[in-house]
Amino acid sequence: MEEASKNIMVIDTDCGVDDALAIMMAVSHDDWKVLCITCCYGNVNLNQVCQNVMRTLVVCGKHEVPVYKGCEKALVSNELLGSDYHSKDGFGGVASEFPTDCLQLASPEHASNVLVRLAREHRKHLVVVALGPLTNIAVAQRLDPEFTKNLKELVIMGGNINGFGNSYLAAEFNFASDPEAANILLKEAECPVTVIPLEVCHKYALDWNWLDDWRKTDTPRGYLVQKMTEHSINRARNIPGCNGLHLCDLFAMCVVVNPRVIVKKDEKCVYVELNGQLTRGMMVVERRLTHLPYVTNNVFIVMEFNKTELLKMFKKMIL
Amino acid sequence: MEEASKNIMVIDTDCGVDDALAIMMAVSHDDWKVLCITCCYGNVNLNQVCQNVMRTLVVCGKHEVPVYKGCEKALVSNELLGSDYHSKDGFGGVASEFPTDCLQLASPEHASNVLVRLAREHRKHLVVVALGPLTNIAVAQRLDPEFTKNLKELVIMGGNINGFGNSYLAAEFNFASDPEAANILLKEAECPVTVIPLEVCHKYALDWNWLDDWRKTDTPRGYLVQKMTEHSINRARNIPGCNGLHLCDLFAMCVVVNPRVIVKKDEKCVYVELNGQLTRGMMVVERRLTHLPYVTNNVFIVMEFNKTELLKMFKKMIL
Amino acid sequence: MEEASKNIMVIDTDCGVDDALAIMMAVSHDDWKVLCITCCYGNVNLNQVCQNVMRTLVVCGKHEVPVYKGCEKALVSNELLGSDYHSKDGFGGVASEFPTDCLQLASPEHASNVLVRLAREHRKHLVVVALGPLTNIAVAQRLDPEFTKNLKELVIMGGNINGFGNSYLAAEFNFASDPEAANILLKEAECPVTVIPLEVCHKYALDWNWLDDWRKTDTPRGYLVQKMTEHSINRARNIPGCNGLHLCDLFAMCVVVNPRVIVKKDEKCVYVELNGQLTRGMMVVERRLTHLPYVTNNVFIVMEFNKTELLKMFKKMIL
Amino acid sequence: MEEASKNIMVIDTDCGVDDALAIMMAVSHDDWKVLCITCCYGNVNLNQVCQNVMRTLVVCGKHEVPVYKGCEKALVSNELLGSDYHSKDGFGGVASEFPTDCLQLASPEHASNVLVRLAREHRKHLVVVALGPLTNIAVAQRLDPEFTKNLKELVIMGGNINGFGNSYLAAEFNFASDPEAANILLKEAECPVTVIPLEVCHKYALDWNWLDDWRKTDTPRGYLVQKMTEHSINRARNIPGCNGLHLCDLFAMCVVVNPRVIVKKDEKCVYVELNGQLTRGMMVVERRLTHLPYVTNNVFIVMEFNKTELLKMFKKMIL
Ligand SMILES: [Ca+2]
Ligand SMILES: [Ca+2]
Ligand SMILES: [Ca+2]
Ligand SMILES: [Ca+2]
């Protein structure tokens, strides 16, 4: 496809395993151009995130995608959750096996400035896909109040709809890592916002058998998948009642590059709780029938996926 | 059944329409003795609540059940929600048609003192059924730290499990009316606690046809049902997307007098959010598989009902 | 003085050293009758508090003053601060040297019920002097919304005016122990309320020389003072910059039995912060000139003492 | 003085009347060079702030000082206080009388980026003087975690020490406008921080007589002072109990250009309350003797001024 007619996106990520898979998905689609990848602290610290992005690009043969460094910590809170969910290196413990070659940051320009600049250059054409804490994107909004107005769409993996938490008791990791940033975007965004919430991703866990099969694919990308997912699979299989692997960021990227994976999405008015002692970072959805129709802060929440289509995409991506 | 072998309960209520139906259900079961009814502010103010309880007892021919007055407001907050959900009189707007005869408060003894006294007198035999804000019961716990230890069981209509709210955005009315009281009981109760949450009640809405049929029953109790529910039904039918009437307190009472209506109940660790700006009063359920097994603050949450059994009970109750 | 013409008070206390001195001060005034002493958790646990009250009454030869037990914990929070400020026994570590004789609780009646009862019996004549967390008194207000309306005055040792804290960073111990109870009374009280705040008490520290002299008084009460204060004095002398002993509750009692000790009191609108992460329990005083005149929630705050008068009272009390 | 040997500062301001006077003070000192002025929303909206800065520079004949635009709103909160404290135009209602000539923004570079850039260019030499909400400076810290480490000093007019508020009940305007930004800087700053708090400024109010005299100075700057302060003086004289004008930002600038005005400063550990319902934005000072010595989050708080020196500076500034 000709460059000029491609869709364009920036991926903002705290590159763990599912972020890496999401990047792989994005660069596998010829009708999309990834303008750059902006990095944010999250699963691991900022430097490790940058490294993980670069090693993913190397495996995918996409050395030309510029990588930028963003925020080291949340807008306000110090609640750096860290997490060894994706192992200490955020890359399933196999980071050292995948070199970053001579890849470097494109420039010292801060991710938030990059986002502001690209949104202005590609007014109404740029899709921002947020796969980590929303700090970089919120700072962009503070640097330029027109930032989101300049976007085509903001797609967010994050938040929850039923008060189910992964990191915290009642909040999803990305939102819990920077509740204020999430709130700024949900409240102020002047472009369409699509949210892929935690519980919906969990509903479509990849089961052990399917994973076994998938991970046998004998290609460079398949090899990365095989190695990178081993830690998470072992971890998940040891949790009683856990019936599969959750690759949330990968699902979010599928929504971007192939909207047909969405079976149902709801337009809802949502908020982020900033003050709870138990619920800080929780996404709160207005669901009272007596409050319809919603007219402010509306976002589209993906509620159901076409799992067959998803699995097909996952297989194809690593060929 | 002989008095001595009966099960015994106290009903604590903010008597609206579904509370009245719950009282009717309770006094219809010969194997249960209602020791007394304690009144709490809530749907309407405290005096109106007392009146509504009395007029319900009159219709049911149970003049002998003592009625006591409790708290006028929440333990801490001033968030008296009031609500015309059950109309201004809390009784579907028909309160004036159902006289309270010469019924009087049994004595000026405060509901919380009554609860403490009866729990001591019937150590480990008394079931307390809470159908309103939990203020009276929390004050009882402060007056006697052994109060809940002396109970057989505490059954609570209240709270929510998925952050769905009726009064507030993310909280159920009874818990939202006095979050601190709810929290005290969920945290400190030393007897088994059974919670009938909002969303589960909503799942078993009574549909318009069934209601039409039910409300034709030509008995004194049937007449009360017919008159009392009219307001709520009209209100609910006008809400787009609303597919039936929710009679939460009635469901909770069925759980007490006939545990066979429970198809599924989960033992969970729960909390109440006290500080959120959006989620104050929300019941927060620990659901992370990684946090199993739960060992503190556990309660039984009724998750599924046998609707056939419920409907049978509702029909029989008014004959 | 004839019984009938005496002023009457109830002392609500978490009996530490300065509470014991306050009780001694109260029973030393022939024109005042202490109707009873109600006990609250606080400096030490509730049972220890009751014991400390009784041993103080024994030393003072006032076996006839009834003692009642109240709340074991705060209305809402679990922030039992405990404190070895007055040593582990709350009595300067010398509790065991002062027997309680055969003193018993007057009856199992709960302190809050006692307060409600006495306020009704002595409508508009009873002064309640609060020397600990305000839990018992707040529960009384919930048991009877007319409770404070029935009082002549409520005198509270507690709160702060400049955000200076003793227990917490920015809150005074009694208020920090039960912020909600303090708030209920400051917001709902329908009788005059006089507050003796922390900073004002600290301004009138008793210096080491004066204390040395005072503690040499060779009387039974003097002996109790000598023994009981030793721990606090040793503790305070070791704090760099500390220039004397603070006996807050004793100051508060002087205000009750001899209003001439007050040189200045301000009428102010005050609140209690319930939600701060740093300031929970802080008393917040409206001081903006632009908000004058204050018309709601007004209390009298004692701002300046006549120290000469105070010291004279302290000396006389132990003769 | 030679350019190279001058001290250098950036002024970050929400230019109201006292900010304008502070700017005048800064540019009056030949041993200081004002590298630029960065603008922040606050007393008035961002555009008005920029205009007010420019008209002040014009009166002072300092057209060459670059002016940059920063944030339009707080990092997180929406609590845009606005205020007509300095009248609607933030300039005492006389803005229109003082043209901005053809002054323009130096470039569209965002204030926070400018701050980051200058701090890097003048490592350890730049003093930032913050006279408004701290949003621009906090965003700079997020754009570059080394930002404050690169500064020589951060001087902040803002915060309070005794819970006295001007805008809010218990918080000072600049901190209350963006509590999170204030907190970020007080917690994270790696350079010396000097705070000039509200109550200390208020202690040195300029009395009416002195002001009358001052405002008669017949110079261009004197004329600006005369016109600009009239609104505030009239306002203040009508507040019962108000005994003079408070020119907080001007005092803060004196601290920068002439440290001899400081008679007493304390090194303290401070925090900002982010969560209170009454105290949000309050600066909380650790003052418990038992917590000495302070070792974290220390700042220097100016506690006493040499008023004679201050008044001398004020007179000289407008000659
Ligand atoms: Ca991620
Ligand atoms: Ca009810
Ligand atoms: Ca005390
Ligand atoms: Ca200013």
C-alpha cells in the first residue's frame, strides 16, 4: 500500500509481553503505519520499557520505527506498582535473549512533546493507541489543550466495568498506575475514545491447548512468542481457577487494525474514581437506566469480541 | 407450631413498599416468630417508617408485634437520600388508605437498645433481618461489642457486587445511606452474615404480566399489594429498558424463611468504600483469583435464586 | 453547699494522668456535683480507663461517684492510637500502687444511655465535660437527637486551631481518635459548646521548677500527683525544645469550675476534617475576615488563660 | 553590571497586581537578569495573564524580556478558582489603561519546555520564582526528572503554615489552585526550596497611611502602582478587621533579590494535603518536637521579615 494512503498510529506503551505482541500485530498490518512508539513507565521502569520496545522491533524487522522516551512516573501518585506479572524484565524473563541491536532513541524529545507535535502535523488523522499508564498522553493534553481535538481517535486498553481489579482490589493496572491521567483523558478528550476494559479481555482468555499449538509456530516471530509467553503461562496455570492467558494489549490492537473483531460496543458515560481508599483508579460506568441518555464524557466500551476472528489474527501475525 | 420451637427474628426496616411485602412474608410463616420490628430512617423519615410498619401489621392482623423507633439519621453522613422511589409516603402513595388503628410504639426504648437486649436474651438464636440503612444495627454493635456474637445470623438486603448503583452512581441505597454502618457490620460481625445484593435482585425482576396476575388476588393482603405496588409499577414502566419490578427486601426475607430459594451463594471477602467521591458506599468484593482463599470479613453473597420457588411464595403469601 | 443548689456535671473520660487530675479538680469544688463519670477507650483500653477512674476517686475519698462503661472503640475508624504518653497503664506507670478498693461499675448501663438519661432528668442543667475521644457522647446523640438540646453546656478538651498535632501530624489526640464523633458534636450540638484546643493548652506548659515545688505537697492527693506525673515529666524533659508539662484535661476542668481562668475566648465557626490523608481529625477554624459573621456551627474557643489563677487552683486542689 | 556576572531568574506567574509589582521589583535590580517570564492560569485566565505581564514590562521599559505561555488549567483538578480579588482583569481593573504595545509571545514554546531548557542551559545557576499555581513547574518536572536538580533554587510564594486560608477555608490560593503540582515540587525538588507562606505575608500588611504616601510617587512606575492598587485597597478597607494590604508576591521577590529582608527562616518538613474535603491544598508542616530532626522534604520557610528593609525596597523600586 502506498505510504500516503495508510492509516497512521502512535503506540504509547509500557512494553510488557502483551504490549510486545500488540506492537507485532500493528506492524504486521500493511494498511497501517506506526509513526513512532512512545514509552512510559509501567510494567517495568522506563529504560527497560524502551529496550523491550526496541527488541520487539528488531524481531519484527522494523528498525525504522522511531522510539521515544516519556514519563518515568505517574502524574501525581507514587503508587508505582511495578509487578513481576511479566517477570522482572517485563519480557517473560527472556529479554536478554533478544538483542536490541544498535537501536537508539530517535531523539531526546519527550514522548509528550512528540505526541503533541504529531497530532498537529496529522490533524484529525492520527490514532493514538494507549497500552500502558496514561501519563504521557495526559501530559500532552496539558502541553496543548487542543491535543486530543487534533486526534482521529484514542484507543485505550485499560479500566474496568464491574469493579474487578487485577493490580488493586477494584482497579485495573493501567488506570490504577495513574488514575489522574486516565481521568484527564476520559473527561477532556475531544476525539472519539474507545476503551477495551479488563473484564472483557478476561472473558476471552486463551486456553492452554490453543496456546500450546500457537507457540509451536516455527518462525522468528513465533519463536519470540514462544519464549516470551512461557513465564506468564506457567504463572497462570498455577493459579487455581485460572483458565487461560489474558493478552489485553494485543486485543486492544486488534480493535484498531481490524474493527470487525468487535461484536458489541456500548456508548457510556464513564468516570475514574480518584479518592477511594479501596477503589482509587476504578473506572465507574453510569448504568442507571434512569440516567439515560448519556451526554457527557461518553466513550465506546468494547463489550464483546469475535473470538474466531481474534484467533485467526493471532495466528497470522506470527507467520 | 409451638412458640418455643419457632425460629425467631427481628426485622429492622425503613419500611417502603418492598419492606412491607417482606414483613408480610415473615408473618406468613408459622415456623417463624417476629419478636419485634425496629424502625430506621431511609426511604422516608423515621415517623413515617413507624406508621408504615404499623399499617402493614394491621393488614396482616399482627397487632401484637412490638414496634420500636431507632435512628433518625446516619451514623456519620448527612446524605439523607430520601427518595420518592416508593412515593412520598414510602407506601406507594396509599398510606392514608391503610389505617394504623390504635397501634403504638411498644415503649420508648431505642431500637439499638432493643436489639442488644434481645440478642442477649436469645443468645445464638436470633436472626436479624436488615432491610434498610444499617444504622440501628451498627449502633447496637457500639453499645455492646458482643452484640453480633450473640446473633444466630445477620441477613442484609444491601450492597452491590459489580459497582452498579441505584441511588448513587456506584452504590446501593441502603449502603449509600450509611456506608460507615454497613462497613462496621461487614468488618466486625462475629456471626454468619448473608448479603442479598442489588444486582442479583435486579436479575429477577417481576415482569408486567406476572404482576398483573398477582395483583388481582382478592384478599385483604392482595388488596394491599395491589394498591401499594401501583406507583412503583407505573414508575418503572416509564423507564426505557426497564423490564419489571424489583422487590429487593421481599427477596431477602424469602432467603430467611425459606433458604431453598437460594440456588447459589458465594463466600467472599467484602469491604465498603468509605472515601470515594464516586464510589462512597459501594460494596467491594475481592475477586482476584490470586487472593484466594479468603479468610477475613467473609460473608455469604446470594448469587442466584430459584425464581419458580420465589413466585410460589409470593402468591401464597397473599392468600 | 446544699445538694439542690449545686451545679451538676458528668465527666466523660479516657482516664490518663491529666484526666485523673481533672477529676480531682472537679470533686474538689463544693459548688459542683459530679453526677457520674462515664468511661471511654482512649489513652488506654476501656477496662483500664474504668480502673484508673476508680483509683482516682478512692484517693479523693469520693467512692460514691458512680462510674459507667462506654464504648470500646471509635464510631467508625479503627485508628486506635493507643499511646504510652501516660505510660502503659495510662496512669504514669503507678496504677498498681493505687488500689481501686472494692469499687465497681454502678450498673451495666452503657455510658451513652446514662448520658441520655441524665440529660433528660436534668433538662438544661447538666454540663458534660469531655476529656477523651467523643464516641460515648456522639452515640448518645444518635440514641436521642434531643440529647445535646437537653444539656446546659458541652465542654470539650480537644481539637486544634493551627493544624498543630500531637498524635497525628496535624490533629489532636481526642479528635484524631474519633473524628466522626467530634464532627457530629461540633455540627449538631444544640447547646453552647466550649472547646479547649491543644495549642492553647501547650502555650501554658507548667515549667520544671514549678512542678518540682508542686510535687512536694505532702497530702494524699499530693502524693498521687507526685507519683503519677513522674513518668510524663521524665519523658517531656528528654524532648529537645520541650519546656514543660502539658496537662490539657486539667485546664479544661478549670474552665468548667472557674470560668474566671478564661482571659479570652473567641466565637468561631469550626469543622472537623474527616477525609484528609494528612489532616484527618484536624479541627478547621473559619478565620477569613471575608466570611464574618459566623452564624453556623459556632463554638467558643478558649484562647487565653489566666495562668496565675490556674496555678493557684492546681495548688489548692491537692491540699 | 556585566551580563555574565548577573544572577539569573525565571519568573513563573499568574500576573495579578502583586505579581506585577514583583516583576517590577525583579527588573529593578541590576545584579539580576530575568531570563524570561512564564505564564500560568490563576488569578485570571492564561491569555489575560500574558497580557498583564506584557503591560507590566512595557511600563518598566523591559520590552526585551521574553514571555511564554504555559498551562491553562491545573494538573488534575478543575477547581479553577478564578477570583476577582485583583478585579476581573487581574490588574486592578485598569489593564486597559496600560497598553502592551506590540509585545508578542517570544515563541509558541510551552512554558514547561522553556523551564526545562533553561535549567539545562544554566545548570545550577537558575533561580525559579513561582508566583502562581505551580502547574507549569510541575509539568517541567514530569518532562525532565532532572529539572529541579538543575536549578540553583526554587522560591515559592504559596502555602500556609497554620491552616489559615484565603481562597479556601484552610488553603492558600496558589496551592489550592493546583495541590498536586505543589505537592510534586515539595516532595521531589532536588534543589533548595524557599517558601513564603500566606500567614507570614499577612503579618506584614501595608497600612493605609503608608500606602497613601507610597501611591503619590510621581513616576511612570509610581503611576502604575497608584492605579493598579486602588481596587485592592478599596476592597480591603471595606473588610471589617482588615488592617492593610497584602502584597504576597512582592514580598517573595524581595526574598530573591535581597535575602537580607529575611529575619528568620525555619527548615521544616512539609507536605500538601491532597484529599481533605476541607483542607485540600493546605500545606502541612511537621512541628512535633518528637519528630525532630526533619530529614526529608525539608524546605526553608520564611517566618519573619525586616519590614523597614522591605518598605525601603518598595519605595526605591518605583523611583
Ligand atoms: Ca501494557
Ligand atoms: Ca428497605
Ligand atoms: Ca483525656
Ligand atoms: Ca500570583
